[in-house]
Amino acid sequence: MKASRLVVPAITLLAAFLATSMVSFATKEISTKEKKACTTCHQKGKATKEKPLLNDVGKYYQEKKTLQGAPAPKK
């Protein structure tokens, strides 16, 4: 009984961590490679796989796989 008081919250915390860590679409590798923040390519809001909320720079990167020649990000 005492063990379940520790195990159940630990499993719940692990499940929540795994569920939220898989939501990311832009990877740390892309961020490290380009040395840019996520907001360079993405708009603010709730992104989904079907609708990643890309701005003009993000659409350019998705097509060309580089930021060279990309439009300047709007502020």
C-alpha cells in the first residue's frame, strides 16, 4: 500500500512528461543547427501536426531546408 503511494504518482508524472514532450515539431537539432529561436519560423499559438503555425520564414525553411535567402522575420 505504501509503495503504491509513490509508484502511482511517479507513473503519472512520467506519462505526463512523455505526452507533452512528443508534441514538439521543431527539433532542438534544427534550433542548434540554425542558431535561431523557435519564434523565427513559428507564430504564437497552439500548433498541431496538421497546422504547425509557420510564418513566411518557416514556410521557406520547410521548402528549402535552409534559412539562407529566407525573408526577414516580421516583428
